[in-house]
Amino acid sequence: MRIIGGLHKGYRLHQPMLEPTRPTTDLAKEALFNIIDNYFNFDNIRFLDLFGGTGNISLEFGSRGCTDITTVELHTEAIKFINKTSEKLQLTGHRILQMDVFDYIENCRESFDIIFAGPPYKLPNLAMIPDLIIQKGMIEGEGWLIMEHDPKYNFDTHPHLWKRRNYGQTNFSIFTNTAHK
């Protein structure tokens, strides 16, 4: 696993085995960031990473110049790894919160330009995440919620789904505030 773009391009993330994390593959991450690059300027966005895991996605945003990053992760060892790596890379504006994602969403009073949610693929309430975030007004204006999920799961009938991309065992569904169906 490595950072694929920006100031720290090529930096290898030597994370320990962190249960129950499932890092986004470099191939899927590169494809996703090719899409994001066409729509956003990383210097001017507020980014939220839900189910932060190894911090892979947050660190990529930081490497590309994002200075307003919030990472939410519950597991202690994952939090330690994210903190250590963020400090080593000297990322500015990176808040790392150890808490349950659903508690965070329930209490959130902020909105973000991009929200990335990479929950465990077998999370029982995975389908609720887009609706909870949209109903709470957490997506700023023309912003996105990007859900990483198993290809067996299908959000195609969700009214706020804008795009879906499949990269092997990784799917990204992108939701917006605007209904598209």
C-alpha cells in the first residue's frame, strides 16, 4: 500500500495487520482519485473519512494538499497507526477521532465537500449510511459521499446515486445532495 499522488507520492504505508480493516487497493484508489481530480481542487475542500481503517484515503488527501481532514475510526491500533503516519508526514489540519461512526454521524453539525465511507463489507447497516448522511446535511453543496462496498451490494436504485464504478472486488458508489432518478 502506498500514497499514489501529491507531495508524498510513492511513500509506502507499512501498516501492521489491523483487524478488522480492509485497506483500499492501490489500483482502486488510483482509479477513484482520477475521478476526484477532475472535479475538485484538493487545496479548497473539507474532507471526512468514515471508517478510517489504516488512514490510507485520508493520507492520500493530505498528500494532495487537503488541509481540512477529519478521520473517524473506532479501533485503537488503527488510530495509533493513523496518528503516527500523519505526524511522520507532517500533515496539517488532520483531526483524528476515535469513536463509532454512527455516533459521529448522529452528533455531526458540520458539512464536507467529500465524505469517504469505507465500512466493513459485511456491516449489517451499511445501506443506511447514504440516507443518514444526506438527511443530516453533511454533504456541502455540490459535494460527494463516496461509499466503498462489495460488488454484491447494489445502490443502483438509490435516488441520490450519481455514479458507480467497479474495480474487481471494490465498488465505489458516489452520492450527491441532488436526486438523479
